[in-house]
Amino acid sequence: MTPQPPVLFDTLPTASGHAFGRATLNVPASLNALSLAMVDLLDAQLKAWAADARIAGVVLDAAGDKAFCAGGDVVAIAQEIHRLHQSQPGAVPQAASDFFEHEYRLDHRIHTYPKPLLVWGHGIVMGGGIGLMCGASHRVVTPKTRLAMPEITIGLYPDVAGSWFLPRLPGRAGAFLALTGAPVNAADALYAGMADFALPFEQHGALLQAIGRARWQGEAEADGARLAHLIESLAHSSDAGGVPLPASPLQTHRARIDAAIGHDQLCDIAPRLAALAGDADPWLAQAGATFAKGSPTSAALGLEMQRRCRHASLAEALRLEYQASVGCCAHGDFAEGVRALLIDKDKTPRWTPARLDDVTPGWIEAHLKPRFDGAHPLADLT
């Protein structure tokens, strides 16, 4: 039996003679984790649809009922790093630098896409999955959506434009999510501006049918408004009965999150976050425990990236993220964190350095320095 491709492409005919492109992540066994092949397939097809006057918009969804996308295929990257570092410590596998370059190009294309682009963010949406979702024009969550940027647990940091969009979340939520990897639900996503609409999972098919019944103009602004109205009408339809969502921990704990982060340096923030591990609220307690066990380098790097990108353009942020991500491949915590959590699964990573006090500004600069000759690989992004 011929294996199916990792991304499926189709077009949805509509009543106006236009069509919507549909791209479906198709590796449900791995929770649709992004590989370089998937990134390249998506980017090429999105580029082609953008240039096709017959295509009025795009739907990006995923196979299976558990996840939209659980992130990038970090296991493959970590295994490449382990192999290379046995003979060349500090070297970066070409596959790793290629993956980050191509992934960030795809994220930039989604953020700047010239047509309505709807992402159906059902189930688990983590890391690279948030990168696919956050820049879309129409972001739909369901009651079972669970988003997270848990990179501190694997020695990385919230990339895929996270350094750019996390500082723009309400209050100090962006720094909190980066430092704790705390999961957020559909209500959180709507509150924080990480999603635009909520629909029941069962309405997915009805949404595709409604897109097909609608008449589109081939004009982005008008078609974007029509798509928004269409989604809202499904959300409020009598059949859907509304979309009951769980409470939003981000909103409920806004004051405590802001107080824990404050406007301090990480050395002042750290004891306040670690103390949350003993909190009576399970969500806050888990956030504090994850921070305490996470990579000290990731904590410092993630916070520094948000500081530097707060007033940067999207393209500038992605260029700096490329340097940081390649730097994480050159140093040890990324491969070690993936080993401990996802490969050997012993959950006892050996972080270097092991203490936050030993993470110096020079250590962070060593992660951020350029590791390429000539022009920046993402120099053409604007």
C-alpha cells in the first residue's frame, strides 16, 4: 500500500466559481509534527495559491481528532545534533539550519498572506503548530484546543515568531508562558488574541460546506469579512447551540501573573515563579514546577528574545530567531532536553549550566551570534 503524503492538498469549489485551497497536515500518528518535507510542501503550495486568481482563500487543518500540530519534529533534529557532536562538538547539522530557515519562511508567508487563511486549531497546538496558526487571518479553536509553548522543557525557547507575538499578549502573559510552558485553552486563546473564533469540533464539516455554498469576490478584504461572518453564523447557529468553553486561567490569574513577572530581571522573577509550585491552584502549581525543572539557558534566552523583539518587525524577529535556534543546536541543552523528554524519556535532563546564576550575558550572546557566511539566510524577508 502506497503511503499517503504528509500533507494533503485539495480545492473546495464554491458557488461563485472561485475555489478555496485546502491543506491538511496528515501525520496523525505523530500528532502532525512538522518535518522539513511538510514545511516545504506547505510553503510551495501556499505560494502557488497566492498567485492563482481562482483561489479566494485557504483552509489549513489536520488529520485526526487529537491535534492540529504538536510542533516541529525536534526528535529528528536532536538525533542529527547528537551524531554530529560526537565528532564535531559545537557544529550545527545542515538539516537543522535548513529546517529553521524554511520553517520561519513559512511562518512569515502565513503572517503576510494576501488572501484569507483559516486555520482549524483543534486539539493540541504546540510550538511549531502555534507558528502555523498565529499568523493566519482567521484562527478557529474548539473546546478541546490546548495550546502551549513548552520549549523550556527541551532546552529551546518560544520561536516561530513567538519572540515577536508573545510580548504583545495582555499584561505579562507572554513572558509567563515562555518561562513556564503553561498550557492554555480555547478561552485563553480568545482572551489573549491568539485565536479569533470558537466552534465545536463537530462543525468542521459544516464550515467546509458553508465555504462551498458562499459566493466570493476574489478580493481579500471583502472575502475576509465574508469568511468571518460565515464562521460567526456557525458559532451562533441553533444547531451548534453556542460554544461553551472552559474558564480562562490566563484571565482569571491575570493579576497574579503580572505580579510574578513584574518588570524585574530574571534573577528576581525566578524565586516568585518557583514558589508557584506549591500553589493551591493546579494550573499555577504546574507552571511553577515546569519553570523550576526547565533549562536555565532557555529561561534566560526566551526572556532576552522577547526583550529584543518587543519593538522589532516580524522579519527582524525571525532573523534573530534563526540565529538563536541555530545557536541552540550548537550548544548542548536543546539536544539534551529532547533526549530526556522524548527519546530516552527519563525526564532527567542534565542542563548546562545547571543553575540560573551561572547563565551569563556572554553565554546568551554566544547563542545569538551569526553562524553563517555572507548575507543572512532570511535577509530577503520584509
